[in-house]
Amino acid sequence: MTDIYTLAARAKAASVKLGLYDTETKNRGLEAIACALEQRMDEILAANEKDISAAVESGTRAALIDRLTLTAQRVAAIANSVRDVIKLPDPVGEILEDFTRPNGIRIRKVRVPLGVVGIIYEARPNVTVDSAVLCFKSGNVAFLRGGKEAFNSNMTLMGIMRDALEGAGLEPDCLLLLDDTSRKTAQEMMCLRGYIDVLIPRGGPGLIRSVVENAKVPVIETGTGNCHLYVDAGADIDMAVNILFNGKCSRPSVCNALETVLVHRDAAEKFLPAAKAKLDEMKVQWRGEEKARAIVDMFEATEDDFADEFGDYILAARVVDSIDEAIAHIAKYTTHHSECIVTSDAAAAERFTGEIDAAAVYVNASTRFTDGGEFGLGAEIGISTQKTHARGPMGLKELTSYKYIVTGNGQIR
Amino acid sequence: MTDIYTLAARAKAASVKLGLYDTETKNRGLEAIACALEQRMDEILAANEKDISAAVESGTRAALIDRLTLTAQRVAAIANSVRDVIKLPDPVGEILEDFTRPNGIRIRKVRVPLGVVGIIYEARPNVTVDSAVLCFKSGNVAFLRGGKEAFNSNMTLMGIMRDALEGAGLEPDCLLLLDDTSRKTAQEMMCLRGYIDVLIPRGGPGLIRSVVENAKVPVIETGTGNCHLYVDAGADIDMAVNILFNGKCSRPSVCNALETVLVHRDAAEKFLPAAKAKLDEMKVQWRGEEKARAIVDMFEATEDDFADEFGDYILAARVVDSIDEAIAHIAKYTTHHSECIVTSDAAAAERFTGEIDAAAVYVNASTRFTDGGEFGLGAEIGISTQKTHARGPMGLKELTSYKYIVTGNGQIR
């Protein structure tokens, strides 16, 4: 196995070269990667088969095996997504500001790559390619550490991508994958100060929490979403039911799915029965507090039910006396991802969007739109739930920093 | 002493109110603070006198006592700096983007405060006011933890500012100072996840290192500056000497001061004797490697001399064979703050600004310009040396985040 510090030094060295590649050069590398993934599909599927066999043998549950599985169709889709990234504008080199001070010094604020982006992720092998190409396009070395379940798939995908770069005359060390998936390497990676400019965890709440609490390098916290829908008094009940159904049922495992519905007491008698009937189509299990249970039949909600991101066909429900109570409930349980109000009252909408502290605050639209593609960023490396650096969907621009270039003719202070 | 978790909860609650204050309201609070500092100057000076007596008794060195000392003139200057902040534009509420997607949802990206900004700082009591007002103007609760040397001064200044806010009908908990300066509170503060949105250390390298390594909340690393000047072959020798003298001698203790000079071998014979003669005026001690010492008489430089931020009238010097060697030296020792090339060669300037990884890269101008005031930001809370969130001088905008406000009429995905 390659020593992590050796890899880190190679990452740092490669980041200087990559930072100087122009857009055309980077796109040439990406096209080579897309072609290589298509041409060497058999190798990819064979490696993936090994991972799947091992997972089946160790009794892994079906949902996880599905995430792990690559098919010819999925690999083709991955190659196409690489070509989509080629089409995205290159953020590097953009002049953000350009001004001259009274003393004659000219200050330009120029967008530059972050440098080395570390990514710790779990079972899905497509993240290997996805992370690599978004980092590459934004001029960042991708320094990856995948999960052990996808080890063979990841190593093969990374080998193919590195070969493709080398074949295109580019630096293969722009893409690096740790070949040791032990817990120790994750810990070491979190402490690579001076080598890793930012670390992004992509995976479940346990992984994210571990990285955020242990890292000594800057981290961008992503992905945990305990998202709420508040149905205001006087809300359009059909609209509210549709938004709830879409938020809860279209893809319950994702971070922008709804987990809790709060409804104003004046709307509860109409809304709850209608919502229950609609969500019964997908056999959603409801867990409510007393006032909600008085209106429709559901399980009793515990404190944990309001705090948890179910990621499943389960919904917590509560009747509130006022928008104040709704805002207070959300303030207590939010993970600052996406929160929604359905209302026909402009003042209520303004209060909600002003006071709710989340990356995306919705009025009369589904929280499922919190997504790089839906926001028009073209692609995303994750959804930030913190307030520093970037918030919400992170595309190529959010993978950059800037530097000030100051030119003069001898000015001193 | 007030429990830190009680204070943190008060900070969080106040941040909701403060986030909704309009510009006029915030400026009214700042004016009240400026007036109160002037009117209650006697209390401030009396409290500061206690701190100074204690410092003198415990044998504190003169430089530190000077930093700790407030005079009528200094307090007046602090009050004036509060009024300067009133004049700065309010960044909160700025619409950064406003677009409508094909499905009709309207997405607005709106600048919002970070929330609660934690600041851990050392002996200078003016930082108490300075941090408080910059946070307040940018809509952030300032949650401060000062050094024990300035305890009486800080408590008095904070009490006066809080009284002023209360007198103006505003929430005093927008400004909070820990009344326990033990090491334990600093540690606890670094772990206040869910309460502190960002933590900024303001002080020496030891403090900064401790915060960066131990914090579980997002941190912005500031201030350490091991800044280099590279004098290229064919550089204007007079310009290079002036920039070196200004960078080393105008204020050696600050982070944008120069610590090392690198000179191309073709310029060394002319540059080093001229620079030595000029810096002798301020009795600068030179520490050089062999080739530099062969040209002018100086101490022998150790590895540490190239790595250290002297913060004093000491300079490390090295003769290099090429710009490549200069860039490699800087890459090895830089703290990513400010780096400078003096050159008359446009290609060399371009290489240097392209390859050097620092917040500010200078061509033919003094590194001493890396400063919020000099960059035209009006004021600064620190100089970020990391690449996430903000880089270089941090003004009011750099103390903000953004949120997406998404409005629709029932759109689902």
C-alpha cells in the first residue's frame, strides 16, 4: 500500500501543474477519461462483480448492493456525465474584481482552484468518477478515499482515469485514490494540514459527523437533511398535499426529502386527512404528536422522530398554534438544509424566509429542488449545510478560492 | 461566572433578532456605542489601569504592556473607528443572484449574516470593540473570549457597549464576552457546534494553531505571515531595496512584514550590499545561507530561520540560481499570506503570480499593503490565510454567508 504522506506530497505537487492547465487542456483530459471508461467497460464490470460477490457473501442488504452495482448502462451514464462537465464553463481565472487604489497599485481578485480537495466517501463507485472530474475541471487535485465495499471498482475506475490522463500527456497525479480503506487512513487524511486544502465528506450522517469532529483541515459539511414542510393557515390544501407527497415519496433516501410536516391548527382538519390519504398510496408511516393524532390515526411521535432524518417512507407530523411555533420547532430541529412553507399569505412567507436559517428556504415549491442540476449549476459535489465558504448546492465555482494579484511600480506604505 | 452554554444559547437567540435589524437600526446602535465609549472614558481608563498594574507586577515585558495600554487618545480613536464602521455599506440583504428556472421557480441568492461569530483573542483590548462592531454591522452576534491580561478592560468595554445597545432599545445580547478566561472556556468554545457558526482566532501563532487543531466548529485561520521578497535578475535595485526596507522595518511585528529575502545570483552582488547598508539604519540582523554570506557579512541562517515569522528586526537571506529555486523555496516555507517579486521581466511576474499560492501576490509593491484599509474594504477583522470561505483581508462582506430563497406556485420535481 502506498504511504498516505507520499500520496499527499504527490497531490500537492500535481496541484501546481493542474492549477496552470488552461480550459482546453482540462477538457482534453476529461474527454480522454470519458472515452477510456467506455472502452474499458469490461474491466470495470469485472472489478465491480468482485465487490458485489463479496458484499453478497457478507450478507449486505439489498439497498446497499444496489448502490454498489455498476451495469453497462450505468457506466455509459457515468461517461456521459463526464462529457456534461466538459460543457460547463471553467471558473478558474475569472477576474472577480479589478481596481486601482489612489496610490496607483492595481488589485485584481482572481478565481483560483482550492488546490487539493480531499473526499471521503462510502459505497457508491460512481462518486469516484464524479468527484474526480468535478475537481479536475475546477483545477483541483482530487485526493480520494472510498469505502472498502467498492474497493475493486474504485481502484479500477481510478486506474483507467489516470491512464487516460497520462495518455493525453497530462499529469496522472491530478487524480489520486488511497489504496488502503482502513479507518486509520481516514483519520490520517483528516489531519493532513498543509496538503489538503479542504475535505468534503460524502455519505451518511455517521461519516459526516466523524469528519466534522475530527478533521484538523478545513471541512465542508454536506448532506444531512432533516427538512420540514410548514402548512400555514389558509394554505392551498391541494398544493400542500402535492408538495408533501413529492418531498416525502419521490426519493425518500435523499437529503432534500421531507421528514416532518407541521400544520397550522386552522388548516389541520382539512390538510391532515387529505395528506394521509395521498401518502397511503406509498404506505408512508405517520408518527404524530397528540393534536395530529386526534385528527388522523397514526403512531405516537417521540422526540427522536422529530430529530431524525428517516431517509425512508416515514413522516413525523405536528399541529402548531401559530407560525411562531412552526419557526421555533424548525429552529430546534433543522439541519439547515431545506425548509418549506406553503402559504397564501405574503407576510407569512416573508417571515418564514427571513427567520428560517437554512441553505434553501422554499415558498410554495418542493424541497426536492435543492440540487445542483435543478439550480442550474450543471453538476454538484454536494450540498453544504454550513454557512462558511459555500451554502447549498456546490458546483464548480464553489470548488474554487481566489487570490489577490497586486501590481505596482515600487509603491511602499 | 456565567455558564458558557447559557451564554451560547443567548447568543443564538440574539442572532435571530440581529439578523432582522435593518441598516438604520444597526447604525443607531453603533452611534450609541461610540458616544458611550467617549462619555464613560474614565471607567475605561480606570479598568485598564488595573490590568496594567497587574501586568507590571507580574513582570510583563514592555511591548506587551504597550499593547494592553489604553489612553484617552486611544479610546477616542476607538470611538472614531466605530463611526467609520457606521459609514461602511451594510452587506446584509444584498441580492447576489436572481433567476427563474424553466419550471417557473424563482431562485434568489441573498446575502445573510453568518449568525454567531466566535472570536478568541489575546491582550489588546481594542479588539473587543473592533470585533464587536464589525460583527454587529454585518448582522452577527459577537461571542468573544479575550485574554486574562485585559480582563478588566474588556469587561468594562463590553459592559459599556451592551448598556449602549440597551439604551438604544436594542438587544444587548448581540454582544457577549465570556467572563471566564481560563483555558477551559477556550476549549469549550471551540466545541460549541450548533451555537457558533464560525470561530476566528486573533492573536499569535500559538493561539491560532491551537484553535485550528482543536476546534470542532468551522474556523477561519488568520494572520500568520512568513512573507518573502524575491528580487529577480535584472530587477530595479533601488526599488527592491525600498520594498525590502518598507516590508521589514515599517512595522516588523505585523503579519504582512517581510521575513526572508531571496535574490537571484545575477542581482545579488549589487542588491545585497545596498540592502544591507539601508537596513543597517534600523539595525536589522541578517541571517543568510552560504552564498549570501559570501557577499555580505551576516549570521549563518538555520533551517528555522527560513521557517520562522520573526516579528522583529531580523531578516533571513538566500541567493538563488533561478526563479524556479525561488518559487520552490517559497512553496516550502510560505504561510500563504503575502509574497512579492521585484522584477522588470513580465514573464517572470506572470510565472510568480501564477504559481505562488498566497492570499496576496505582489509585483513591484510592498507586502505591507495586505490590509483591509489599504485594499479599500474600510475595516478588517483579520487576514485569512486559508483558501475556503475568504482569503486575504476580511471585511464586512467576508463576515456573511448567503441563503437561497426559492418561490413557486406549487412546483414539484
